[in-house]
Amino acid sequence: MAKKLTLAIYFLFIQSASAQQYDNALITEEIEKFYSEYVTAFTTQQIDQLADNYMIGPLYVRYDLGTVLLQNKEAVISHMNSVYSELSKQSYARSEILATNICVLNDTSVLVSVGFRRFDSSENVILESGATYSIIKIDGKWRLAMMSVHDAKNIISCGN
């Protein structure tokens, strides 16, 4: 057991040390741009763009009512079609980000935790919630690997 704990601490130390060898500000800027473009694609219901440029299968999605594992692009597209079908029943018009925390873990892994509101076409709030995303860099491109929807009060702090 002590060996496993020591090994785990060693890897955490290595990851932490590795985190110091890159430009946090540059990665944060890249993620801000990536996330802003993702929100625009989500709000404008650009399903193919979401599947091609922002999400990667397998994609783990956790909601209050359950968990979904989307194995590939086709599953992502099918899931997003279901999401937009439900949102259209609520006359969804747009999303607004209330707060964002970007936690750079290393040069290829970031957590983004947000609070957001969704509005209907009459500008009424239809949802106020939070979400946390694991974003990874694959082949030089940032992609969502995991998302978890949660209470807006539970935005992850980066510990700074």
C-alpha cells in the first residue's frame, strides 16, 4: 500500500513540476478562445461543428439524472440532436456564462468550470446551472473529453 501511495504522490509531483514548464497564460488564452467558440457553436446549434471541432468520442457526460458515454462522433451527434430536441421544447434561444474558472493541469489537460444561464426566446431564464469540463489537447487541438453538469454553486476552484 505504501508503494502505491508513494508512486501516486510521485506522479502528482511530476505532473505538478511539468505544469511549471509551460506558459499558463498562453494555455489559458487558448482555452478561453476554445470555450467561447464552443459556447457559440452550442448556442447556434451547430451539431456537426460541435462533433468535429469541440467534442471527442469517447465523451463522458454526467447529468443530474444519469451518465452517458458517447463512444464516437455518431453518438455525439445523436446525443446533441436529443439535447436540442429537449431545448426546443423550452424555446431555448441562448446561453450566458456567469463565471469561469480555468485550471491548467499540464500542457495537454485543463479543467474548465463554469456557471451559466440558459434563456428562452422571450429572454426568460429557463435554467441556471454549472458545468465542469475536462479539456485535453490531442494532435495539437483542444477537445472536450468529459463534461459534468452540476449546481451553479459548485464551480471548481483551481486552488490558487
